[in-house]
Amino acid sequence: MDATLRKITDFSLQLGYHDLPPVAIHACKRRIIDTLACALGAFDAEPSRIARVIAGRVSSKTPARMLGTLEQSSPELAAFANGVMIRYLDLNDATGTGGGHPSDMFGALLAAADSTPTDGKTFITAAVTAYELYLGFYAAIQVRNRGWDHVVYTVLAAAAAVAKIMKLGHPAMAHALSLALTPNMALGVARRGQLSMWKGCAGGNAARNAVFATQLAAEGMTSPESVFEGDNGVCNAVGKFDWPPFAGQGRPFRIADSQIKIYPCVYPGQSPVEAALAVRSQVAPDEIEAIVVRTYLNAWWESASEPVMWAPETRETADHSIPFLVCAALIDGTIEAATFAPERIADPRLRALMQKVQVIHDPELDKLQPSVDPCRMEITLKNGTKKLSNVDYPKGHVRNPASDQDIENKLTRMNNGLLSPGRVSGLLDVCWRLDELGDMRELISATRAG
């Protein structure tokens, strides 16, 4: 077994609930509420429907249920269906700079905990483990700079968490991690060009693959023991790296470091949206001559480096387009799920305003990364007046955090009538007492529509 695989297996196996400080436990509860808000909000989206149809064709001797419907499927396909709902609106938590969405992993954790008797403390410990691995992997190396998708982090970290839920021993857990990575190095092409539905489904697929890998390992399937450092292993694919120190012994747990999203769009779009909204009352869209947005390299590369960002044809492209997001915010005064309806994306007035937007990569803003999410906006009106708007820490950033009430309100708002007010209150109650649950199936049951 190579050193990296042994290191992360040792940590994952040894971490216990007693090792977790209150701040990490509370951060986990906040993120499960935020995650369920995103899933309920995307319940009616077409990819969510497709995923549930596929999952609904399968039965299992160890079933897991899908959020909302509580329809049973196999654990891995329930993980996929739930993961698609969690991710699709691009509203779940983020690393902040090109590292993806750690809460994608909850698709796997919820399915595993619904199919395997699991108490709340075990679930929280597994989730904190998953965040530690996901954000540690991301801190070690930027896989997207090598052409891979950030769900590579997801599949590894989720497999470790599912292995804890399934109570695998050291050899089996190591095999689960290797089986998660070896066949599932996802391509970064999912997030370039005119984006497809798969952009919002890749995280759910990684959750599915994590569950399947762990199931295989639990039954005795072996895997490459040098998945990281061996010939043609991960280090060959993404470059050599050193895994950073784990939390504990005075080091904080990384779960509290993920950014909560307020707007359903790519994380580098959060600051431009806030910057536009801050000056909206001072400008009339029809009086705008030019809009210049200065941003950092990753934001420019992900959301403004391709011509399609000025001509989005899909929801997935629009929610990754700084020009679209800025103009929609200026015209509509908000960014919400309805912003990305086909007729809104095709609105001639919005399209015309987008042609007045210039997005510039400013190397000076790179120097503020990654602790700052900077945006510098200058709007020039036809009469020559200039309006400036700067944002460094959008709402939800760890330095401008969303409150517990903000996150509760997000679930209430995103529910869209799927759950009755009484069921929303009941779901929140279950989430806040997650550590008291004797059976995690209570949480899944609390998402039942009605």
C-alpha cells in the first residue's frame, strides 16, 4: 500500500465522534440543512426527474430511498438521484476557487445511512471525515488545472465516509478508496464550452461511484494498492503532491471552511452578482453604456474565458456566465432559479446588455486569492457617469458567514411547496438534533413530500 493511501485510510478509520469539537458538529448540521434546501429546490428539474426514473427501475435487498418521494432503489442509484437533486441548481456549498462542491458527497452518505443502520453521531463523523479528505485533496493539488473534474475529490472522500458508515476495517477501506479513484477519474470537459445537464449531475455520479466502490470492497474486491504513487496512478495523472496535515491536535476541521451559496450560480459569480445588486438602484439598464468586471484568474477562466459565456443557450451555461449573471441581476434585481428559464436566457434585452460587458482578468486580484473572492465593477452610463462597486466577501463566505437563520430561510424558500410548512419545521428540527438520532432513516423520512 502506498504512503498516501495508508495515510488517508489511517485518518479516516481512526477519527471518532469524540474527536470532534462543537464547531465541527455545528458546521455539519448547517451543511446538511443547506444541502437539503438545494435538493428540495431542484426536485422538479428535468435531470432530477431523469435520475429518479432510472433509479426507480431498480430494487434491492438493501434498499435506500430517494429524497422527497421516499421511493426505494439500490443504494448506489439512490445516491445518484439524491446527488443530482443536491447539485443541480448550483446552490450547494463550494470551496470558493475552482475546487467544486464538498456537499455533493451527501448523496452518497444519505444513501448509505438509509441502507445501513446508522446513528446520527456516526453520520456526522463520516461527514466530517469526508470534508476533511475532500478539502485536503483540494488543498494538495488543483486537479482542474490538469484537465480533470473536481468530482475526483468527491468520489474519494465520499468513499471514505461510506466505508465508515458501513464499518469497514483498514484493508477493506483502503480498497474502497482505491476502487473509487482507479475507474473514476472524471474529465474536466464537463465544465467547458456550452454546458450540458451533466455539469449538474457529475457530483451525483461521483456519489454513486463512491457507494459502489465501497460495496465492492465490503464483499472482498481487491484493488491497486499503489493508486496514488504507483506507475500510472493518481500522481501520474495530476502531478505529484503532498497531502496536507489533517485536523486535530490543535488544527481546525476543514468542514467549517466551505462557502455557503446565496445565489444559484457558480461560486465565482457570487461576488459579481452582489456587486451588481449593490448599485442597481443607481443605474437604469437602458442607460448603461459599458460594464467592466475585473476578477481573478479562476473566475475569468471558468466564467468568462469563452465566447459562449456571452451567448448561453442552456441553464448550465448561464449559471456559469459572469456576463449573464451581472446583467440579469441589474435587470431583475435578483438571481434565483427562475432566472435560468429558457425564455429568460433568450430575452433580447438581456442579450443586448450582455454585449456591453467586458470581463478582465486582473493579476492584482490574484494576489488576494484564495482567502478573498474579489470583484471590481465599473458601470459607465451614457451620460458619462461611472458607478463603482467592489465586493471581497460575498454573503455566505467564511468571512461574511450566513447565519443559522439564513440557512433555515434558504430551506424554507427553496422548498417551493414540496413540503408543507409543518414538514419543513419537522425537517429542520431533525437536522438540528442530528447528533441525537438513533437512526438516520428518520432524516430521510422527514423529507417526504406533502
